[in-house]
Amino acid sequence: MKPIHPRIHGVIDYAACAAMLAAPSLLHLKGSARTASYVFAASYLGVSALTDYPLSLRRLIPFPVHGQIELASVPTLLLVAALQKGTRERAYFAALAGTVLTVYSLTDWQANPDS
């Protein structure tokens, strides 16, 4: 049994969005790294707000589809990491990719969306 159910996943999603919004200032990211962090934050926030789980604003995206969207973002995160010039920026986006993979693998995607 996987330990992350939809409600906890929602908390993680919104915390990740906040972290992606704060990271450019906290890590002194500039240029494309700053922009990419904001774009990922906005896209994750949009998906989270529309996912069928307790913390959404409107339940339009089935929870398993939310998982597929998150998983599909990993190659993009890794590509963005590879394209960065600075090691801090590369490490940040690689860590985001690793975090997404970890949370994805620990989430029960078949759980009742209200759990």
C-alpha cells in the first residue's frame, strides 16, 4: 500500500508550488531558470486546482490523470536542468525532477479521490 493518498498529495502539490515560487529569490536564480521555475509553479498550480481531490478548486481532472501529467513533466524538468549553465540551477531542476518521481512512486493513484 502506498502511503500518499489524494488529500496528502494535494498538500504536497500546493507546498511544491509555493517552493517553486520562492526558489528563484531564495536561490538567487536568474534569467531562464527564474522564468522556468515560475512556469512550472503556475502549471502545477493550475493542474492542482483542477484535480479531483479534496484541496482542488474545481474537480475536473481525474486523480490518475493528474499523476500522468506530473510524470510527463519529469523529462521536461530534466531537460531544463541540462540546459542550465550554473550548477545551482542544474541541481535545483534535477532535484525537482527527483521529487516529482519520488512523490509519484509513493502516491496511491487508485485511491478514492476524497481520501
